[in-house]
Amino acid sequence: MSENIPYLHRSAYSPQNNIPIKLDQKSEIYKKIKSGNYKIAIYGLGHVGSPLASVWIRSGASVIGTDKSQKVLENARIGITYIPEPGVNEAFYLGLNEKRFFIYEDPVKTSSDSFLKMICVPVLAPDGSADLSAVINVAISIGKGLKKNDVVSLNPSVPPGTTEEVIVPVLEKESGLKVEEDFYVIYNPERIFVGRAIADIEERYPGIVSGFGRKSLDVGTQLLSIIYKKGIIQMTKIKTAEAEKLFEGVYRDVNIALANELAKYSEKLGIDFWEIRNAANSQPFCHIHQPGIGVGGACIPVYPQFIINSADKLGFDCVITKLARKINNGMPKYCVEDALKMISSIKPSNELKITLLGLSFRGGVSDTRLSPTYDVINELKKMNYTNIIVHDPLVKSDNYLENKLKIKLTSDFKIATENSDLLILITDHKEYLDLMGNNKKNTPLYDGRGLLKFNSYEFPIRILGKSYF
């Protein structure tokens, strides 16, 4: 692996050159990846790493996977992942059967035995800020096994400046090598939607890549064009690529906040937000987002905070971004207060049974990271509503909910709703469209997602964005 790497000799992405660069099957890198001479190392077999490992395996590459969790490694050895992502288990099986998927416990050996090392460990702290400790620890291990001409890719969404100011110095210190002279560093932000991650990488979006220097950029483009069929968009600076991914999340968060504001305004005015949204979005320049009881997941509520913290250090006030976060963070409280207006019982609050429908942060997945359900529970507890049960058709267990918050979780709708005084719909699982027919006792329901906006039911119902006076 000491031979010189051929370069693309193309100008980096700019507004004048925005056509994604496609795969060159004649390149030496492509041939060595396909032959197994160049192995791909994936550090962290989680929500990002498992789909990435899968697409490399599906492309014909040889992949080394490593993770700090022994349970994750044990499962990976038999082709199982704890991430319920379509296609991942099948890809793991394929790699194992064809002897192209290897599981290592030693992160240093993982580095020394691979050509491309992709850092896919989480950076999210419990409070929503960035915790780079796991990324730094991986960089230390990679540095100890780094060889000349190797490539290191950082993939999580991180605060701008992380790659160049944090990761590169660690790699150089641990390896004794010089970036851009002896090895290459790229930033390749993950652009995946939980539940369709493999398809997003392979088919839906072009990959984003930037390099520490021109050589890193060219090598990274050749590598990543193997798995991104839509091609590669090159960006001029790593810091620019880091910010690009965060801007995607800020855009969505701000627009969700606007939708929440308009939904609440519609309620006050006595009009139907959903009817207005449907009509307004028929105009091609209008794209009003969906309001909701809360914004969850490890992306949309997190990236704005990365931007806010970075801006504060620069002495710049991100007014709109901060306001959007305030609006969206306030939605669980707003919706809970509105939902409680539906209770007619005279029982004490701590005796009223409240059923929360949905634990995952959005419909169709079992991912509970930063779910607004947790915030709804905390708001209810503040008001002394403690008899709470959570139903979710996809989530079978949740350590934080059951052991920290001491709330029961069930996938049995009958158990969840039996003798309940109020139902609050938090997650827009399509299953609830059918399950609502089982609400035989006409328990009042508050729909915090607008899932049931076009349906008619016998039981009392309030829907976020609709007026009831």
C-alpha cells in the first residue's frame, strides 16, 4: 500500500461546476477495492456505520467492522445488527458468507489492516451538545495503526472545524505521519434517513466530500464514487462540508417551527391549518412543513445547537435558529396543556390514566433517540399526572423509559387503552390509522401529529392545528 495514488485532476465543486462526479471503473483504487487488496474499516457499527458497512459489502468490497460494544461485535459475527435498518442483516450475511466481512476487537489492528478508515461513532451528548470523546479515541487508535497513503474519513455530523482542528492533529501525533504528504483525510457527512439508509447512500443522494487538501479530495472522490451511484459533490473546504450537513438540519428545524407557529395561530383564529397547508402547498414555491408535538431524533433537534454553539463562540447571534429551537422545544408543553382540556373526569390527576401513543421519534421506525414522548411524560409529571402508559407497535423495550422514567411500555393496544381517561397520539405510526377503530369506549384523543386529520371517528378528538370553538 505504499504506491502513489493517482489523482483526478478535476476542479473542486463550485456553483459553476455542480455536476456530481461519477465512478471511474478504470481507476487503480477501484480495482484494488474490488480485488480486496484495499480493505474498508468501519469504526462503530451503529445507525451510520452499519448501513455504510452494508453498502461497501454490497459493492463487492472487503470490510472490517469494529465497535466498543462486545455484544455488537458478537451479533455482527453471526450477521445480526441491533439497528433495525432494512437490508443490513442481509448485507452482513452476504459479507460473512463470501468471507469479505471481518469483525475485529482491536481498533489499532483494524487500522493497520485497512486502507480506508471510516469513523462512524456517535458524537451526541445527553444534553444535545457535541461530545467528541468517542471520535478522538477512535482517531488515537487509527493513528497508531496508520500507514503511508492510508485514508481516514470522518462521517458523523460535527461542529464546523472538528476534522481539521481536532481529528487531524490526533492522527499526526499518534502516527508520526503528515497529512496530505503521507496520508489523506476527508470529511463525508452521512445523509441518511432512518429506515431507508442503504437506499439513501446507494441511490437517492450524491455523496458530499471534502479533503484536507487537493490530494485528499481526489482520493476521497475516487473511493466514495464506488458506493454513491448519484456521484460525488466535491466541496472546497472541510469546514464547508461540515457546515453543509448542519444547514440541512437547521433548514428543516426552522420550517417546522414556522409550521408550529402557524398551526397555533390557526387554532386561535378558528380555522383549519391542515386545509390551508394542503391548498398552499399546491403552489410550487410553497412548502409548509408539518407541525407536531415535538421534534425528535439525533439530527433535526441537534444540528441547530451545534450551529448556535459555534456561532456564540464567534460572537454571532443566530436569532432565527435559536427562536426555532425555542418554539419546537415548547411544543410538548403546549400540546399537553391542550390535550388535558379534553378530560371531563373529576378524579385526582394522579389517578387519571393517560395513554401515550408512540415512543419512536417518528412514524415507521423504532428509533427512540430524543423522542418527544420523553418530554411529554416530563410535562405530565410536572402536573402530577403519574399514571402513564406508553404504547408503540414497533418499539419492544426501552431502557430509559422503563428504568429511568419508570413508565410501562406495551405493544398491546388493548392493554394500553383499557380504562384510559385520555389518549395522546405522539408518533405518526400508520398502524394507528387502523387501531383507532379499537377505541370502543370512546376515550378522548388528542392528535399531536395530524395523522387523523382526514378521518371521522365517534370518540372525542382534538387535532393540532384545528380549531374547536
